[in-house]
Amino acid sequence: MKPVECDLHIHSNLSKSSRPEATVENCLAAARAGGLKTAGFSNHCWAAHLPGANDWYRSQTAEHALSFRGQIPSDTGGLRVLTGCETEFLGNGLAGMDRETAARFDYVLLPANHFHMKGFVVPENLGAGGPGAVRELLYRRFLEVTELGFGTGIVHPFEPLGFRDWEEEILSGFSLGMYETCFRSAVSAGLAVEIDKSAVDNKTALNGTGYSSLYLEMFSIARRCGCKFFFGSDSHHPGGIEGYDRMAEFAALCGIEENMLLEL
């Protein structure tokens, strides 16, 4: 695996969850310092004409996310800069994006597991069912995302956001068949899978490689299923645009080769 040259999951300060210092200029400087050749900005987005947005999303419209294009400097220092977005998925086919709106972006990232957004993405009482209930919903939501009919890639797959204390129990309960069903569905839908910094840096079930055996196994299964992959820091400030050497090493340990990477 050659060095990582493309990060498709960078948030500028157009995203409410980002720090003020995540300006385009600061993020591009960090991307160049990290050795990137392509920087993809994926600000949070819920299209204004679609129902279901909560107060947090209501101002983060497609027009808001697309306004990033007007912020790109004429001189990017040699970087290729893409304007994407990260939308939202609430289950049962309800997403913050549709096919027509998605076509306006360079790419669209789909989350199937923003389970920290309790009372919106998931019920407030999801945790009452224990790790098994969280695992079942992670599985079901991943499959539902592959049926939306649009999108470029699935971000931070199966990470139990909002339930990190149960992470090992949740992920170790996924069977080979469950993972294979999900990843083959992603392949059929033309959706790539993100190798994200959070999974690479995860400290759960570390093995002799210094990486989580749970995530190494997950991405190895995805590779055997024929998935395409992309890298994402999910950075919300310039200091988070880093870690690409570890991402490349992690991918290599999973048997992921250069020809398996998403091309945009």
C-alpha cells in the first residue's frame, strides 16, 4: 500500500461540530503537511426540501454545504479539493439527501451509525436492550443505507457511536455471515467503505500489530467481499488532519491494495 494521498472526510467550520479554526486555509495547510494530494470536504448536510431535520441540521442545508466551493482559494498549493457532504440517515428510508441533491456534490458520504444522536437517529432507550440491541440496529441500518439508491461511501462502518463502553461486546457478536451480507450489499450498491482514523486508532482488543483485532477482521472481510475503500480522518479541526501512515499500514495488514481504492 502506497502512502495515503486522499482524505475524503474532512469537516471545515461550515459544520456545526467543527472548531472555528477549521477554516479552508488552515485545513488545506494541514492537508499539504500530511502529504495529501486530494482533500475532500464533507460538511454535514440535510437538504432543506426534505422532511425530518432536527434543529441541529436545519441550518446545514445543501446550499450551505455547497457554499464551500466559493471558499476554495484559487491557489490550493497543488491540492485537488473536492466538495462533498456527509448527510444523515434515520432508518426506514428517511435520509437527509435524495438522488437529485446528491448529484450536485462531488461525492456523498452516508453514516449508518450516528447512534450518539439519541432521540433523533435512534430511540432514547436503545441502550435498554443492551449490546445485542445496538448490534442488531447497526446491522439493519447498514443494510438500509445500501438500499437508498445514492451515495458514494459509508463512513465509520459499524462503530458503535454513543455506545463505546460496549464496543468489544457489540463487535465481537457480529458473525462472519452478518458482515458478509452487509459488505456484499455495499458492493452491489456501488458504495465504498471508509477506513477511518477512529478505527485505525481504536484501542479495543489490540493484538501484536498494535491495531484492534476487531477492526482488522472487519475490514479484511470487507476486502474479501470485494469492497472498494477510501480513507477518512473525520477531522473537525486542522490538527485532526493526520495519521495517514498508520492508515496505510492498517490497510496493508487487512490485505487492501492500491487497486481496491475508490477513484473519484
